[in-house]
Amino acid sequence: MDQSAKIADIHKSIVKEQAAQERKRLMLNAALLLLLLAAPFAIYPVFLMKILCFALFAVAFNLLFGFTGLLSFGHAAFLAAGGYTTGYLLSNYSGLSTELGIIAGTLAATFLGLGFALLSIRRQGIYFAMVTLALAQLVFFFFVQSEFTGGEDGMHGIPRGHLLGVIDLENNLSMYYFVLAVFIGCYLLVQRIVSSPYGQVLKAIKQNEPRAVSLGYNVDRYKVLAFVISAALAGLAGSMKSVVFQLASLNDAHWHMSGEVILMTLVGGMGTLLGPVIGATFVVNIEYHLSQGPLRDWVDPILGGVFVITVLAFRSGIVGEIQKFVRKNIG
Amino acid sequence: MSMIFGVPLAVLSGQLLIGIINGAFYALLSLGLAVIFGLLKIINFAHGAMYMLGAMVTVLMFNALGVSYWVALFMAPLLVGAFGVVIEYFLLRRIAGQDHIYSLLLTFGVALIIQGVLINWFGVSGLRYAMPDMFKGGINLGFMFMPYYRAWVIVAALLVCFGTWFVIEKTKLGAYLRAGTEDSQLMQGFGINVPLLISLTYGFGVALAAFAGVLAAPIYSVTPVMGSTTLIVVFAVVVIGGMGSIGGAIITGILMGVIEGLTKTFYPPASSAVIFLVMVLVLMFRPSGLFGKEA
């Protein structure tokens, strides 16, 4: 057999393997989709929507942290900006259809994200984390003192309204399928971004920024775009959250929330697609079950403990560790 | 009464004094951060919690054992510093070779634990700590009234800052520290016990935070959440100053306190935001920080 035939052979087997992997992933995704479609008949839909909103928030955060290597400690600002904007519009302009309110909230977070990005990428590493944290605190002060947010009281009774002016979202089931559709759309978008050439450059920046620079990539532009997309999706999560729960409060803007999304991503597995979703499910469940039991006052220290244990013992997170295990034992 | 820009001189100088005192706290805290960063290359997110611990320990030792302020001034930093060494030895050291982001997240988790546990024990409302007798009252400087304790805070903070600067820049131990910052592997090769040095450095940085906590106990309300908001401001101060130089950290801290005080006099609503706004300006026009050497 000559050289080129050999190469063609190898190529064929690689393609075959890739196709098999692709099939496996599709099947996994289909199973998950079925599960999510059936879930509201077994579990309270509002609880599921909470998980989906936080999952989207974590997916958005992971695009920046897990795939680009930028640790933002200020993502709560975008969640809150989306939530407050949507809440304000829907509360004050009755007749505005819900999706427009959500789009407006997402846009507000997008522009805020652009502002954050342009300032924070001027510093690297830990300074980046400190700058985003400080900027988010500035936004927090702004929300505390603004009239339209309701200050310490927050916004209550935000109407869910009608989707496209037709579908009544007061119905939990319609609301759930709307949130699910948005979530899946965003998940697929992030999947597409990560596997695109653009996503490859992001990974390159994460692994070795100086080399990416020397290869001629305008690293700052890539980082800013990743930041803005991440902020927009985080804002979208906040907007939907405010519609689902019909309230927006300062909790969403607090640094504590920025820490929580880091924890979700880390526990689930940073830099994996499914990780943040699993992590958000895990954290929301822990918080819920603890708040029902005798340990309800100990949620914070327990989350802190989860943080410490994850960092010490399994840094790749749940999904990352499973992937490692599968690779090692099943090959 | 003399006026400056429409503000009575006494009010202005009073706010300026408060500004300098806040600045002294910022300086102490950012100094500790800078010392830790120098050798460990991490940002200590538990720094606010350690500052809070310093204040809490002071109050609790007084309530339980009647330990006086002066003893607390040494005991609290010592205890908290020892606690820091334990954290370094059992937690931070285990992930020393990993990406620095992980150690940052670890300290964040530690801060959540400390703060959460103390909130459970003591609630979020403040504990009371009586002003030591000898500091009651003050002196009239003619243009303003200067409480003795506030004068003491400024003197004590400046002394400790200067002492730290002196030790790091002028002594043999400081030379080891600076060498470790440059190349800790090479230093290990020269037979210096680098892991011990790292533990002690973390303990010392944390002790500085606790010292600030003791100073704060009689004048601020002592609560488990007092550290977290302060820490975010200190981060902004650190971004403004850069962690390249010890002197820079001190000067920036005091400067930012003064700016905050002036803002409180002339435009109160912006006073909690002004340091962050300064940070934004610095990022726009001098991204590496006022005293920073690198980005």
C-alpha cells in the first residue's frame, strides 16, 4: 500500500470515529431533551425554571471563564441589569409583550458588558478579577440608590404578560416551555461558538495568550467579544428570572451572586458544555434542600465548604471528572 | 467661621480627618494584600474576613476574659496570623503548583465559611466595643476637634506601615522575601526554607489585616459582614495603586481615603462610589496603575 492510501485509510477511520462520537452526543442530547420536556409533569415547574435560569447564567459565565480563561467576579451586575430593565419595562408599560421586555433587558446587559469589557481587559489575571468585582460593586451602588429599582425593597409583582401578545405566560407550563426553548437556543449557540474557529481562538488565548498575540490575533478584540456575549446571555438569564419569579431584587446584583455562579461552573466542570448546567442544578438543589431543613442557616458556610473541597479535590468538576473516568476506563 | 468653597472649615477638616483614618485602614489592608501577593502570587479573598476576625476576636476576648485593648492589639493579630498559617499549611499549600486562579477561589471559599459561621453565631447586627478609657475625649486644635482615639489610629497605622516597609526593604529577612518574589526556586537552592517563608508571609499579611481590625473595633460597628464590603473597596485601591511597591500601596490607600472624605463633604451621594470611579479613570488613562510596573 502506498503512502497516500495509508493516509486516506487513517483519515477514514478518524472520520468514522468522529461520526460515532457525534452520534453518541446526539443521543445523549436527545435523551436530555426528552427528560426536560417531561420534567414539569413530575417536578414543580417554577423550581425547574429557576434551575434553567441559573443554568443559562452559568453557561454564559463559563463561556468567559471556562473557554476564554477570564475570571469575572462581576457577573451579578449583568444578571441584575437584565432583571431590573425587563422588570421596569413590563411593570410600567402594560401591553408590552413579554419578549420585547426580555430583549430590552438583554440589550441593557450587553451594553453594560461592553463597558465592563473595555475597562477590564486592560488588566490581566487576578487584576481582571478585582476590576470586574469593583465595577460590579459600582453597579450595585447605582441600583441601591436608583429610584426605578425600588432600592432595598426591590421590584415586586412584575406581570408575566403575554408572549408575542398571544400566549398567556401566567400559566406555569407555557412559561416553562418558553424558558426551556430560550435556554436550549442559548445552549446550542454557545456550543456553536465554542466549536467555531472563533471559539478555537478563545481556547488558544486561554492556553497561551502571548503565543496567540504573536500569531497575529488581535487578542483584545476576541476577549471583548467573548465578554459581551457572556454578559448578554447572563442578562437574558436575569430578564427571564425576573419574569418567572415576578420580582427583581438587590440579591441578584450582590457580589455573593457573582461568587455563586463561579461555584456552579466550577462544581459542574469549567470548560465543558454540560458542566455549568449540572453545576447550577446541583447548587440550586443544595440551597433549596438546605433551606427546608435544620441546616437552613448554614447555607453560606456549606457553599463555602463545597468551594474549598472542589478546588482541593476535584478541580475538573463533576462533568470533567466523569469525562476523565470514561477516557481512562472505557477509552 | 471661615469657609472653604462654601463649607465650614471645621466640617471640611472633620471629614478630611475621617478620610485619612479610612485611608489608614485601606493602606493597612492593601499592604497586607501586597505582601501576600508578592510571594504567593495570589489575591487573598479572605482578607476582609481576617480583618473582621481581628475586630471580632478583640470584642470577644474583652467580653469573655476582660482582655484589655492593649493586649488585644498584640493577641488578635497573633491569633489570626496563626490561623492564617494553618490555612496556608493545610489548604493553600496543597494547590501551590496549580493555576493561581484556584488559590484565589479557595480563599474566597474560606471567606464564605468564616463569615457564614460568624453570622450564625452573632447575627449581622453590630457588637459593641467600649472605647478604652485613656482614649476618651479629645483635643481642640482651634480649627477642629481631634478625638484622641482617631489620632492614635493614624499614628498606629502609619507606624505599622512604616515598620513593614522597613522590614521588607531594609532587613535581611526582607531581602529573602524580595528574593523569593523574584525566583523562589533559586532561593530554595541556596538553602532557604521557602515553604516556611511562604507560610509566615501569609500569616503576617493576614495579621496586618487583623491589626486593622483591632484598630477598627472601637470606632466602627463590629459585625461579621464588616470585612466583605471593605475588601471590595480595598481591591479598587489595589487596582489604582498597583501592587508593585509597598510605599505605593500605603500612599494610594491614604490618598483614596482623603478623596472619599472630600467627596462626602461636597457631594455625599457619590462618596461610596468615588473610589470605584477613580479606578475607572485610572484604567482608562494609566492602566498599569499609579505605581504599577506591569499590567
